[in-house]
Amino acid sequence: MQLMRIVVVGAGRMGVIRAEDLAADGRVDEIVITNRNPERAAELAARVGGSIAPWPTDTTDPNAWPIADGYAVTTTTDTHADIIGALASLGRPLLIEKPLAMSLEETDRIIDLSGDVTMQIGFQRRFDAGIRAIKDAIDSGRLGVLYTMTLTAHDMTPGSPDYIAGSGGTFRDMLVHDLDLARWLSGSEIATVYATGHVRDNPDYAAANDHDVVAVHLTMANGVPILISGTRHDPVGHDIRMEAFGSLDSISAGLNHRTPIHLADGDLNVDADPYGGFMDRFRAAFTAETSAFVDVVRGERDNPCPPEASRAALAAAVACEISAREGRVVDMTEIG
């Protein structure tokens, strides 16, 4: 295959992650960094042995962007429509950090803008080794008939007031990952949602009309019930784990010597080196996700996370908000 050139759009936290992983992937020959702040772009390019390109004066102009074999878009959600609309015109695969957009209407517009261009959405939990093992156990039939699943999503540290105000809310910002996994792991669409949300400890969430503690009960179209627990503060560490129970076997992911929890009984070796944040918990998953994108660019695999997955997870998050606000079960047909 000819030399591969990837452009990383943005030099923030996720831009750094994508650039580092692309630099470590021996199949990528050239990494180009472009960022509104040219100094940050130059710093990241120097770190990964890449080059820089000027930030376009008009981000909606396809001709203003450097030509490449693929693009990793790591900028803020509010920039996605203009950037994706321009890059899609170049006809190359795109890796887009979640969420694609903050509303269903804007998500649909971006999907329409992308046309037939491959757009891989950054749901990195699909690439976690333990979670993929659960997926394989379900798909292979090793679990037998899937009875139920439980998912735990506990952030270590509450967000700052500015972050909370702009996050889109706990359901759209945090639980959207779990809502995506519910569909992906079960192989079924979400049929109904019942959610609750409260502020138990952090008043900044109340000020933003948000929640620091949530719980969700999903019923999938195939009848599988799924329970999700979410909190914005876990003093022990960052706790993301799940269990799947079937007629032949049960399996867990995220339960190991680093799981941040104290046992009231038993002698399992947990909490030896607690996860300190989502990047600590999923750094290897981000690397696997970036590698999958390189596979897509090379034409070696299908898109592992299409934009329709992002829309479905967002629609479920919207259903959670309605359910928590109105205290009722929401049928997904209400969302559209």
C-alpha cells in the first residue's frame, strides 16, 4: 500500500491520544497536526514526529484542509458540523470523537452531510479487552440464552461548574457509553427506558439542572433487561464494570486488582491500584480503537462503530431525560 498520511484535527486531550497512537502504529507514515492554536499544534507534532498544517480560515471550505488518507477529528462537539461537512467532501474516512452532536436534529444533519463517507464514532469501550470478551461470549453462544446485564459507571471526580454546564447532562455525556454498550452487547435495540436522577452530594449539578446520581432500567426489543448505575463521584476511584448472565455461564469485565471497591467479605484482590480516571481505565482501549481506524483507512475492515450507533445512544439518553423528568417509562418509539 502507498504511504499513509493521517491528519489529526485538534491538539487537545483527545488529539494528543490519537496522535500518540497513530505515531506508535507502524502502518502510518505521516501525521499532520492542525489546531486553532499553532503553538499547541507544533508542540504535539514535535512530540510525535509529525508535521503541522495551518488552521483553515474557513473550516467549511474543503480546499482549506490538507489532503490525507484519513482524518481524526478531536475538536469540540460544536465544531463537528462545519468540519465534517468539509472533510466529507474529500471522501476519506473520518474518526470522530463522541458525541457526534448534542441534539438528534444536529446528529441527523451531520449524518446527512457525511453522505457515503465512512465515519467511525469514538465509543472506545467497544475496544476494551474485557468488554469485547463479554461480546464474544454472547455472540458465540457460550453464555447460552442471555438473561440480563448490569453496568456500573462511576466517575471518580465531579466535573467543574463550567464542564457540567456545557456537558449536555449526565445521561448524554456519561451514560451514553453504557447505552451504546447495551445495544452492541445484546445485539438488540432498546425498546423502553425507565430512568431516575437525583443530586445527592454536589450542588453544582443541581445548579445546572443535572444529576450526580442516576439509575436506568432498559428493556431491549429481544426482552433482555439491562440495569445501569451511574454516579459522578466515587471516592475510591474510577469504576467502570459490567456483568452478563446467561443460561450457561456468567461473565464480568472490569473486576480485577484495580477495581476501586472495598469488599465486605471474601478475599478477592481488588483495589490494589485503583483506576484514577477514564483515561487510566481505557487507555489501551483508545489505542485499539485508533488501530481499528487505521484498518478502516487501509480498507481491511468495515466501520466498527458507524454514526447510526451514536444516534441510537443519544436517542436513548434523551429518553432517559424524559423518563427522569416525568417519572414514567418511555417507549423509544416516542423519540423517533
